[in-house]
Amino acid sequence: MLTGLAGNRNWRSRLAQHQVFLFWAQVVGEETAAVCRPEVIRDSVLWVRVADPVWGQQLQYEKNAIMEAVNRRLPGERQLTGLRFRFDPALAHELDREQQAQPQPPPSPRAIDPDREARFKEIIAGIEDSQARANLLRLWRHSEKGGRSGQ
């Protein structure tokens, strides 16, 4: 019964079109996918939200190439017939929230300048307690590398 209903309503071919949502970033590239999102397919036309009007203009120039790349990946039974871009300022806020939610890799530590280290060692050379000198030097190195724990 469900098989017949799915065939009558053309759900299979419509579902096949929606695969574009899964491979969009692979087709347009990560940089482009970072500023636009496929939104909906209506009558075989893919509508794409764009966070910036300049990117929207750029995508207009690349529309035919994008359509060809998308249709190469879709099953032959139901390819897209159009591609429309819609500027949506709210998308920029969504993308910012997504980026903030992703863990950022820690910045790489800065290299220590050997001349500055030598000058610091001269400054602490007058401290008689060798353990205190070593601790001060370790603390100074830590601050020079950026002050992140575990370094």
C-alpha cells in the first residue's frame, strides 16, 4: 500500500532530488557552503539562502556550473531544472552562531625570543634560591608562549 502511494505521489523522485542537501558543501566547496544553505525545492527548482548579497551575485555567475555539478550527482530520474538565490540577512546570524558553537583549535604557541630569555635570566640571576629562579623562569616562559595552561 505504501509503495503504491509513494509511486502515485512521486515521492521517490522528490526524495532523490533532496539528496542535494546532503552533498551541497561538496559540490559548491566549503568556502561557498559557509555563506549559503539550500533551503527548499519547489517544482524542481532549488532555492538557496545566501548570507551576503555579494556572494549572491557571485553565485549567480556560477549558477550553470553549480546546476551541472548538482545534476551529475542526482539520479537521472529527477534532476533539478532551476536554481534561485535569495538574500537572507538572518542566515549570517545563524552561521555566526554555528561557528561560535564549534570548538576552536587553540592558537599555536609563540616562539620564545632567545635574546629576551637571556635578558630575563640576567634579571633573576641575583636570586639565590635556585628553585625560585627555576619557577620564575618557567612562569616567564609560560607567559611568553601565550599563557595557556599545559605548556
